Amino acid sequence: MQTHPTPHVVPRSLLLGTWGALMALTALTVTAAHADLGVFNVVIALGIAAVKASIVALIFMHLKYENKFHVVVLVGSLFFALVLAGFVVFDTTHYQPTIRAEQAAARSHKK
């Protein structure tokens, strides 16, 4: 385990550069939200969010300077969270035709 006798201090220029990168990515997110890119809107928004989260984790959470085992734990937990989200999305799309058929049947009974 890596121990530091004193707290890790990052230079002010790195913090300002990180802030600038996060602000630029936020502006890019807003710009992408106003563009009509079809199904790619979600993909681009999630990609930008992933880059922003990586910057925050590496710089502000000091993962860049810590023991590499912490990075392995973070990546492993993100992997399992994505697997769980994938199963939820698969399950939701699996039952979608049934839900639509029930809604159509309910509308026809109301008429």
C-alpha cells in the first residue's frame, strides 16, 4: 500500500486546466443537446459524461496519484454497474411489445 507522509497537493495550474476542460465539455454537452443527431444524441451525451467523470475521478479524487489497485476496484465496479444496467434495459425492451398491446387493448375498450 502506498502511503504519503504529507497530503498530496496538485498545482493550481492543473486545477484550473481541469476546470477549463470540464467547462468546455459542459459547453459541448449543451451544444450537442441542441443538435438533432437522432439516436446518436444519447451516445454523444453519455460519451461526454464519461469523459467528465473520468477527469473528476482522476484529478479531484486523486486516482491518478494513488495506488493502482484503487483504479482496478473503480473499473471493476463500473463494469458490473454497466452489466446490471444492460440487463435492466434488455428486460425493459423484452416486455415492450406486451405493454404496447395492453395499452392498445385498453384504448379500444374505452371507445
